[in-house]
Amino acid sequence: MSTNTATLMGRTEEKGKAFPLWIERLLLASAVVVFLLYRRTVLDAVDHAVLGALVAYVVFPLTLLALVEVLGRTLQRSLQS
């Protein structure tokens, strides 16, 4: 196996500081708590049997997950500097 550390784009990467993963775990756990607390509110807000369930149990959790991902990447970028 080759020990070449260049990437596919030809860059050489430097090892940076370790990011504390407990921050991302905390964000993910808080998203789960928000989902559990507000899923009924979201379900009631959409007054349709099928669409309400679709929004409450598919769109809402995916939105929370995307928000956690964006917050995690933002924190990584800010803590890296």
C-alpha cells in the first residue's frame, strides 16, 4: 500500500486539531428531544391525515437532521481557526 498523502486533487493535507465529537452528539441528542417534544404539534399543524403524518414523521426529522449537520459543520469551522 502506498504512503502517498496527496489527495485525488493533488493537495497535501495537514493534520489539524481534533474536533470534540461530544458537541455533535449533544446536537444530535437535542434534535431527537426536539422531535419527541414537537412531533405532535407539527402533526396537528398540518390538518391532513396523510400529509400531516408525512410532514411530522419524515420532513420534520430530516429538517432537524440537516440543521444539526449545518450547525456541526459551522462549529467545526469556527473551532478550527
